[in-house]
Amino acid sequence: MQSPASPAAFPATDPGFAALPVSDLLASADDLVSRIRLCFGLSRDAFDAEVQPLLQRYASYVHLLPATADNYFSSPAGLLNLGLEVAFYSLQGTDAHIFSGRSTISARRQLEPRWRLATFIGGLCCELHRVLTHLIVTDEAGGEWPQFLVPLGDWLASRSASRYFVRWRPNATESRGLGVFALPLVVPGATLQYLAQDNSVIVPHLLSSISGQPVYRDHNVLDALVRRSLALVIDRNLQANADRYGVPQFGSHLERYLVDAMRRLASGSPSWFPNREKSRAWLGPDGLFLLWPQAAHDVQALLEADQLAGIPKAPETMLDLLLEAGVFVRQPDGASTWFVLPPELKTAAEAVKLASSAILLNGVTPPAEPLTISLVCPPGAMRTTQKTPATAPAPAPVPPPGTQFSLLDATDVATSPAARTSPPPASQTPAPPSAVVADLAVQSPPPPPSPSKAAAPTLKLNAPMRLNPAVRDALAAIVSTLNGPGSAAAAAPVAAGLFVPLAELERRGVQPALAGRALADVGLLVHAGRDGPATVTADFRGEPTIGLVIAPACVDGFDPAAFEPAAHEEP
């Protein structure tokens, strides 16, 4: 009797994929390859010598693998066609851009072709990470392809395999950064050396685009072209196959960009860490909730900084997309949003519930601890206070004539069984006894609150959209710390603006030199250029600290006089 197959083995009923030679793979895309050659403007011999090896290595690596299990480019050779199409449109987009605009004419003549080739490679390899994170490939003998070590075509040839089989990893995590590890198997070292000749920016911009990590220099035009081309190609594919499941698939690819943005916020923004004061996220025994539409505005701002086209502007549209994708879940009665009552709020807040907390919190360190109390409450619920308020309540409406006043103490009225029952409509009964008692207790208008007890303004970064996205995210996180306790503040007010220690920028992955240049370019750096040095020394937390001063105009609600004590600055 034959032993049952191990869980790692692919079912025998699966036909698998044929181990075709690379020449046959590219022959099926001959028309697209011809368009790529025309777009490069090279002769056939030059194209065969410079570009064709890239296409052959890419085809050998991805072979007939699909890009997704059941979404875009899910057919055999889906990943091959996706890479070729994105590479073509990315290359085509370079015709409208000058990458080396600040260079001399002779330098530009040398660098522009390299920028075009790098953009083409960025589009070709933009989804390489999916091979490393989503797929498990085995041959007929059960051997597993080591995708970090050798292209799939070469591995099949070494094992004399005629067919291979694909399994999709359950709950695979999107990780663009892994694409860098597959890059040497597609792009020869000589090509990277050619791109790096006479410059130090092309290869870093290319690696930044493939890995999804921001490059700490100017805006990455290469990555912008690749992202826009990818969105265009995916959208065209979904439209062409909208009837696969009997329902249109338009826009379904946007879900991954929205989820990626929320994950970036959950891992990098203090205001998204669950269960903190003024947090967007709240985790309890009944699930993970995001305050809405506040969370939607954060996601929209982050994606606008990425200059990604096609992102919905309305929170309602974003909510519908994520509900349809199964990222959010509805209430049992079908309502799109929930009402939650976090410990710090006095009234219920509107929120969305995630299908699983792991969607955002998987891999976030330190791990979030859920609250012990339930967060869900009925719409319109109010938190009942047990303590007597410091100030007298506002006068209640005057009861109609003939109302019988209660002789009970106000506390007794509030805690009596009659007070805990739902009152009839106002049209049927007079004002409740508690309101009458409150009216009798107030003989004069309550005194205005003292200035010292006034609520502090909420501070928020409001920088120009052209500010470097990495610098923007770091400054937004630093500014948000001013809304919490003073001991947690990562910046301090000075006479000229907001003092930001260099160590706080480095802690958030931003080099001080980059931050200084980026802020100076948009006019937000104080003491820059001829007016003074870029950095200042300030007394921060009792110690002399080197940092930058940003203009107060870019921080909404910022008033240096409202902070005590203020940092002392020295040039």
C-alpha cells in the first residue's frame, strides 16, 4: 500500500507546469520584446548584447510562475508578462523625464541612458519579492526549489525535470525588501557596475524602488515611474479579465496599497500603536479597531506623499474597498462601522474592525497588549462618570409648570433604579428628576475655566507635499510626541521654532544631513544657508543637544509660549 503523501507534497492531480526552455518562454512574448527594443532605440545587435541577456535571466528566474493565486496575472507565465509589461511602460515613461537636469550636457549624455536602463530594470524586477514570499515550487521527485540560490529554469535543467508544481504559502506576508536578494540572479554584476559608473545615485535609487525602502536623497523619479506603471498594468489586466468570477474586479488591486500604508503607519507612527493615549488603534478582547475616518486621513496623506495615482480620496470609498476585500468586517446587522468606547474617551467613537489583528500587528515590536475590557458599545453610548464634576453642570431646561420637584439628593436620583431605566419620549413626560435637581442647584452661571486647565492644542505636522517622504514621516512622528506627556516629547520649542534633536531623527531612520537638505529645500529649516549654521545646540532634557530648528509654520497648533519650560538654543 502506498504511503500517503506528506503535507509538503503537491497533490498528484495537479498537472503542474512544463519545464520549457527559456527561448520558448520569450518567444511567446515576442511582440512585447519587439516593442521594448523599439522603445530603447537600439539596433538589433546592440539590443541582443545589452538588453536581451536581462530578459533571458528574468525569464529563467520566474519561468511560468503566476503572479497571484486568483487575482491579477494569475495564469501561467503571469509573472513573466507582468514584469515585461511594467518594464516597457516604465521605460516609455522616461521619455518625459530628465533625470540629470542639474548635470552638464556631457554628463547628462552619459547618465541619461543609464537612468533609462535602471528604470527598465526596476519595472522588470518590481514584483520579484513575490517569488520569495508567496510560492513554494517542487519538482516531480518532491525536491524544493531554492529560490534564493538559483533561477528556476537553471534548477529544473540541473534536475532534468520535465514538470514542476506550485503551492501558495498560507497567510504569506508581503515583503518587497526581499526582492533585492533575487536581483543578482536576474541582473549581472557587470550591468550594475555600468549603472554605477561616474555617479553614486542610480544604483541606490534602483535598489530603493525594488526594496520599497525610501532613498535618503531627492525624490525617486525612477520609483514613481515604476509604481505608476505597475498600477496601470494591473488595472488593465483586471479590466480585461473582469468576468473571471462573474463580477467586476476593478480596483481590487488598490487594497494592497491601502493595507501596506496601514502597516507602515502601525510600525512607524506612535499614534497608531494600540491602546496609547490619542491612538488611532485600539485592541481589546473583541478585536482590533481603527478610529474612522481619522485613520483614513492618515492613510491618504501617506499615499499622497508616495504620489501614487488612483488612491480614493473619500474615506467612504476606502472603507467600501477594504470591506469588499475582507480586510474590515461589518457588524452583525450589516453596518459598515462600529462604535467603540476606549478608556480615555467619554463618548463612543466611530471605528472600523479588522478581520484579524495580525493584518497590522504581525511583526510589530514591542507586541501590543490587548485591553481587558470590551471596546464595542451601542451607537451613541456615553461613559457614565462616577465622580462629581469639578465645575457645575450647565443649566437644564426649565421644567413646565406643575412639575413636582424631587426631594432626593442628586446622587440618589442618579443611582436610583428609576434613573437607570430608559425614560419615555420627551413629548410624553416632563424633564427627568436629575435635570430638575441640576437646575435647582445652579444659582448662577458656572465660572469660566482657568487658563491653566484649558485643553492643550493638538499638534500636527503640516509640511509641503514636496518634502522628502522619509523626512516627513519622521517629523510627523516627532511632532506627535508633543501631544503626550512632557517626558515623552522628542522635540522642544525655542524662540525661532521647534527644536528637533539629531538623535531623534536617526532613531527614526533619517540621516541628519538628509533632513537638513530636505527641510532647506522647502524653506522650513531655520538657521540655514548664509543666515547661520544648519544645526544649533539647545538645552534638551537638561543636557546640551545638537539638533535642527524647523519653522513653526509647518506645525499646526504650535505656540512656543504654551510650552514650559522652553529649550535654550545656541548657534
